[in-house]
Amino acid sequence: MINLIKISTLISLSLLFLNPIQETFAQNIYMVSGSKVNIRGGAGTSHHVIHTVRKGEFVMVTDFKNEWAKVYYLKDSNKGGYGWIHIKYLVKAPSDDYDDSEYDNDHDFFTEERMDPSEADISLSITNADFKCKENLYGVGFRECILEIDYSLSSDYQDDLDVSVECEADFQLEYKDNYIIKRKSESERESEYINSGYGSGSMEITVKPLVYETLIRAKVKDLSCKASNDS
């Protein structure tokens, strides 16, 4: 498990003070080159924007994935977070930006801190929903209707999390009983557990009529999903 590296008292990371012990950190410091750059919860534009940085700000790169860099950034003077930036918006920080002589050993600019996973913020967004019904054997109704849901997750926590995703859908259903059409509303929900606070997933919510019912029409009235941090 990688420890979080908290960078404090750096005036928005505009100046870093280093001694030989911190030399490893300097090798991972990059400067934002875009005027206004989004930090996302995952490596890709489909992931939720969790923070924004501006040109000239510094971030610490901890990992790379394809054309994306995982970075540690400061939200404010006391709290940082992790996210992903496209590498085209990052340049290696010039060594002239670091002043070794001004480093004061009485100040711990680099401190190790483990974020409590239970305090992690998790965002969920529905990326796609597709509703399909399958005919029964007699061709006079549906034997089941399936709502397929795709979602994406993003989090400010870098390691594994215990996350539960729950989706609930409200359906408007029409049944045929001899020559009488009956309408009713029905709610169904599904949930699943994953061990990551970022990435994408999918689930299905299924509606099935009772044996003696003939389902002839169905539609989705409402759909909501939420992610809960169970860590």
C-alpha cells in the first residue's frame, strides 16, 4: 500500500524546499502547463472531474497509465488528494525552482500520512442505461424485461476500498387479463460490492411477470444509483 505524501506550507506548491533525503520526491514533481486543467477520478475523460489546477502549479506524479498520470495535488493548505491528469498537460519541473539552501530542518514539509479509507469521497455517475424486453414462448407478451446499467466511479483515495453500488428503478407495467388491461407501478433494486473507488462497472435490474400474468408493455419511469463507502 502506497503512503500518501502530504506537501504542506508550500504556498500552493509554487516553491519546494529539498535536501538530499527529499531528492526522490523532486524526481516526481511536475508542473501544470495548461491554463486550466481537470483532475479526474480515473485515467480517462469518462471519469468524473474531482479538482482543477492551473498553469504553474506543481503536482507529484505517483504512477502512469497509458497517456495519463496519477498525481498528488493540494486541495488547500492542509489537505491533498489523488487524481489523474493527461500527460500532455504536464512538464518536468525545472530544477531551478527548488532552493536547497532555504530548507529548514525544523519544518517537515514532507510528512507521511495514511488517509482513513472511511473518509474517502466517492462519486458515481450513470454512463448508459438500456432497457429491453424478451418475448415469451407464445409471442403474446414478455417473459422478462432487463434494464442494463453502466456506471463509473471516482474517488480521492488511491488504494482499495469496500464500496457498495445500489441502483433502484421504477417501472410502469401493463398486463393483459383476458380483455382487460391492468396498469401498475413496480420498483426493483440491485446492488453489488466492489473493492475499488474508481473505474467502471455494470449491473442489471430484471422485471418478470407472474406465471398467470401477461406483460404486454413496460417502461422505465425513474432510475437512481448511489455508491456507499463501506470501509
